[in-house]
Amino acid sequence: MSKVHFQELSELKELLASIEYSQLFVLTDENSKKHCYPLIKDYLEYHQVIEIASGEKHKTLDSCNLIWNALTMATADRKALLINLGGGVITDMGGFCAGTYKRGIRFINIPTTLLSQVDASVGAKTGIDFNGYKNHIGLFCEAEAVLINPVFHSTLPERQLKSGFAEMLKHGLIADKKHWENCIENGFMKISNELIQQSVKIKEKIVDADPTEKGLRKVLNFGHTIGHAIESHLLNTENELLHGEAIALGMIAEAYISKSKGFLAKDEYILIVGELRNFFKSPKIEKTSYMEIKRLCKQDKKNQNGEINMSLLKNIGQAVYDISVEEELIDHALAEIL
């Protein structure tokens, strides 16, 4: 697994000096180029910047073509090094493009959003959306290193912080009750570096035990079957959600399913839903959309043999995986949250 560094940005210069590379590239979007690139620019040797449009709607093959073409036009060879500077879209797509360009060049992730720091940039998953399906095309590809620093949080709007906070809450729900309690106590506006490190440690421990998601790593997908479906359904609409916002709704829905399946006690379900609703509100989704959301659930990567499989909660701090869920129960869960 790639090494995660909780360091000052100035140490980027030392990190790069330890890596032999022929050319250096920095992948950004217009937001990270404006707000974050100036914070690292002085620590880089000669490099070229590749800029793509921001947002989930641009996490597509078209954007990959732009990246691959920029590398090709610069005659980047297989010893080139790509720095992915941005949120989850940048680290997911940048890692995918690096992993496939000339059968693989190395890359470093410098996640600039709370979400990408605790989730997207860690764990070697890379990929893009395809035909409306979230992360449908991708590969497991390790970053050379991941550099995390909270200094970037000052560049983020409140909504982005809350989105990342959802994944931290998830880490507590699936693996560490104390972490869940600490996150709830602090709230998303008082996220300490210690809490961020704890979230990363939880994910790293699970990924180390199951790097390619054959079993245990699936618990990290709690909230994601329905959450991803809602996120994809609302993409490019006036009710479009950030990833963490959609996952929070997915966690409410899948906590309901956990209770309905007899895994999660009612009192814990009520506690979880109450806390999540304190931070995340449900968008307006008509019942006529339930069929489309279920259609998207059927494309989830955990599914097998035509069955929709989910990772569910046994209690706060423990999850189970590969649980088959009936479509009727998904209807009830959607009605519960929406």
C-alpha cells in the first residue's frame, strides 16, 4: 500500500527528491489550480500543469482523453511522474490515467478536500464514471505516496467539509464506535488532524487486509449501493449532491435495511438516523424515480448472480457484507429517507 504522509507541504520537495523521474506533471481542475496549486508550486522543480474541468460530471473518458493527450503531446515517457492535486475526482481519474498511460506511470496524490483525504485518495482505487454509472471503469493502482495536510481546508466551502465528514462517520459506523462518537462530538467544522488520521488508519487497516476487495474491504461500501445510485440519479439536475451528501442518505437507507434484516438494533438505528439527519437533509425525489434508482443499484460492483448485495451494519462499529437485499426493501428504505 502507498505510504500516507501527514506532513508540511514544504516536505514535498524532499519527497520528490527521493523519487527518480524524467518529467513532472501536475493535474488540477480550475478550483485546485486557483486555490491549492500556489501552495505547492514553489516546492516543485520544472513541471507542466494539466488542467481539466471540475465536478463529477467531468469524471469521464472525455476528460481522460484530455489528460492522455497532454501527456502524449509532452512526450511523457514511462518514467514520468504525475501529481494529482485536487479532490476525489482528480485523484480517482488522475490515478486511472496514470495507471493506463503507456501501461503505467507513477503518481502522487495530494488530496485537497476532506473527502479525498479520508477516502478517495487512499486505498489504490482509481476510475471514472461511464454511461451514468459511478466508478464503472477503473483499476486498482497504488499511488507512489499520498500527502495529506489540513491547510487546504481553508480553501473549502462548508458544504465540501460536510461531504468529507460523511465518510469519516462511515468509518466509525463500520469499524470504530469511539471514532463515530468523537466525530459526532466535534462536528464537521472542528475536524482535527488527529481525527483525520484516525479515519485514514481505519481505512488503511481494512484495505491492507483485503487490497482488491474480495471480502472484508466491501464493508467500506456501507451506504454506497443506494448512495451511489442517488448520486448518479441526481447528477446534472438542480438537486445534484456531493458524494458525501449522497452517501449520508445511503447510510440512512442501508441502516434501515440493516434494522429490517435483523442485524441492527432499533435503538442504534434511531440514534444513527438522528445524528445523520442533524447534518444531512434529504433532497426532493419523487416515488416515480425509485425504479431508476433501483436500476442503478443493479450495476453496483458488489452484486453477484443478479442479486443486489449490500454491506450492512450489525451495530455501531461493526459491519457485515455480501447481504442480498430485495428490491421491495429498497423501496421501503427510499421512502424512509426521502
